[in-house]
Amino acid sequence: MSTELTVLLVVAAVLAAVTLGVAVVLLIRLVRTRRALRRAGLPVERQWVFWGAVAYLLLPADLLPDPVYLDDIGVLLLALRSMRSAADGPPAPGR
């Protein structure tokens, strides 16, 4: 194997590991946000967003191949943003 190919494979592996790490960190933040919203008594009417993001991360069918986790990161960021906006939204009736 040539040196250039070895360097390319190492760089690709490092990039894949970094993007996977970012996706895992975002998944953890998403789970913590969901728990915080439930503990605060805020209605989590967007639970489908949470479960959809988790399923998209875990299921093998992706828009981009799995060594590139950019689509997974995007879905997790959108879900996190949606759940945070639910916390910042108007108070639930009766509160």
C-alpha cells in the first residue's frame, strides 16, 4: 500500500470518528433536553421529533452513507432546536 493511500485512509477514519463523536454528543444533549422538559412539567407535544431523530441516527437507511454523519448531525440539531423552542413557547393552558 502506498504512503498516500495510507494517509488518505487515516484522515478519512479520523474525520468519520469526529463526525460520529459529534452525532453522539448531540444525541446525548437531545435526550437530556427531553428529560429536562418532562421534569419541568412542560408538555412535550413534539415527541415524534425526538423519536424520529433517534430512529434516523440508528437506522441504516440514510441520505448520506454512514461514514459521513453530517445528515445525522443535521437531523439531531433540528430535533434539539425544535424541542428547545417548545420550552420557550407560550405556557400550556391552565398554567
